[in-house]
Amino acid sequence: MANLNSARLYVVARPALDEAEIARFLDDEGTEWRRTSSAQQAEELIELAGRLCYFSFGKRQSPRDASAYIRRLVDAGHHSVLEHAAWSFVLTGVSRGFSHQMVRHRIGFSYSQLSQQYHDEREALAVVPPAIEGNPELVVTWHEAVEQARMAYRTLLDTMERATQEPLRGEQLRLVRTAARSVLPAATETKICFTANARAIRHFLAERGNLEGDEEMRVVSALLFRAMKREAPLLVPDFEERTGTDALPLVVQVPIP
Ligand SMILES: Cc1cc2nc3c(=O)[nH]c(=O)nc-3n(C[C@H](O)[C@H](O)[C@H](O)COP(=O)(O)OP(=O)(O)OC[C@H]3O[C@@H](n4cnc5c(N)ncnc54)[C@H](O)[C@@H]3O)c2cc1C
């Protein structure tokens, strides 16, 4: 059994600047770009793309620093510039029910998810919702239901595998696993690799981070927000993490003075 503490987010790829190419571009254009030493590469990538739109390099560089510049882009609604910076994440320890909601985010997200057609789910974990975990009676009911489903899955697979003389392969294997998975619960643990750009991540946090009734979504939003705070804080200055009345995190969008 897993719970929401089992959710893990790994940042497996991030934007990287090519300094030689940036220097070549600035040199070819006969201009210069005063850089913000504290800015992350992803932030500078967005600053560079934004400045290109207005050619605000050299004498025309205003605002001077990355923080104020990105802030101006966001305030002006020039959000397409945020699409240049993208990260790849691996998310594990979440339920299939959650991932079904997550993949509804179509724009600026790309997904690769553990397949229940190719992967044998006999030993798959199940993620218990906190609303159930806190109540011993409910946990028993939940656990029994999950175990029953898992046993049915195993029986279905075993029976269909025994029905053939040779070990199942390829499309035959897919066929029996696809049939058997139909009894697996929405709580079944899944793993998903996703790539998302900064604009899409901000949209996700704004839409999903503060839904009191969606515990798993809030936990994942908090993991994503914390990753972004480490990776590119200038891209999420208007979000903050709070703790809900249920002690789980909330990610809230707040106006910046
Ligand atoms: C509180 C809540 C309840 C929900 N309940 C349900 C439910 O009962 N049933 C259900 O099926 N889903 C439900 N959803 C999912 C929701 O409908 C969205 O599919 C999901 O949240 C992804 O949001 P999105 O479309 O903004 O994101 P994305 O798909 O990433 O799109 C990002 C933005 O791009 C623009 N965009 C994307 N596609 C189009 C388009 N075709 N035309 C015009 N503009 C577009 C929109 O501005 C959109 O906000 C719910 C979501 C929330 C937050």
C-alpha cells in the first residue's frame, strides 16, 4: 500500500544555455546583454527570448535585470515567451485516478506513462487517499476492495495464460493484460514522465494547486511548485505554498504588490 507521501517528483531534464552561441548572436548584432548573475539558465532563456521581441539589448536594455523583465512579460500578458523553457519530470507513487486527471492538461505538456498493457501489474501498489487513510474502518473496507480487485486481476491473467500452450508474447500478451487490467482500481500506482513548459506549469498550478477537495492534485502541485522554486523562482513569484486545514499543501496564486 502507498499513500500520498509516496509521491515523488524527479526533475530529469532542464533548459541549458549555449553561451558560445549567445555570444556569437550578440557579436553578430553588435550589441550586448547585461546579465543578472543570480538568474537561472531557464530564466535567462526567457529573458533572452523576450528581449529579442523588443530588441532591448545594449542601450535599449530596460528593465535592467531578469527579475523585473520577466515580471513585466507576465504582467503584460506576453505569456508565450514562457513557453521556451521546459523541464522533464518523472512522477511516481501517484494513482491512476490522479494521472487520468493530469493528462487532461493538453497544451504545453507531453506524457509517457507506465503501460498496463505492457507491464505486469500483479505486484502494483495502490495509493490510499488521505480521506480514507485517517479512518481505520474505512482503510479496512478500502484494503479489502483493492485486494479483491488485485486477486481478480491475477486470476484473470493466470487463467488466460494457462489457456495457451506457449508463453504469451506480443499482441497476445497485450490482449490478455488489457482484458485483465479492466478490474484494476483507480488507486493503482502509476509512473509518468512528463515534459512541460513554464507557461503550462503556471496554468496547471493556478488551476489545480488550490482545490481543497483534491488531495492528490494538491500534493503533486506542491511537488511541482517546489521544483520550480528551485529551478526558476522568477517564473513563479506569484505563487506560494500554504497548508490546508487537512495539513496537506495548497499552492495559491497571489497578487504581487
Ligand atoms: C475543478 C475542476 C473540475 C473538473 N471537472 C471535470 C469533469 O467533471 N469532467 C471532465 O472531463 N474534466 C473535468 N476537469 C478537467 C478540465 O475540464 C480540463 O480538461 C483540465 O483541467 C485541463 O485544463 P485546460 O483545458 O485549461 O488545460 P489545457 O488542455 O492544458 O489547456 C490550456 C489552455 O489552453 C486553451 N485551450 C486548450 N484547448 C483549447 C481548445 N480546444 N479551444 C480553445 N482553447 C483551448 C485554454 O485556454 C486552456 O485553459 C475539471 C477540472 C477542474 C479544475
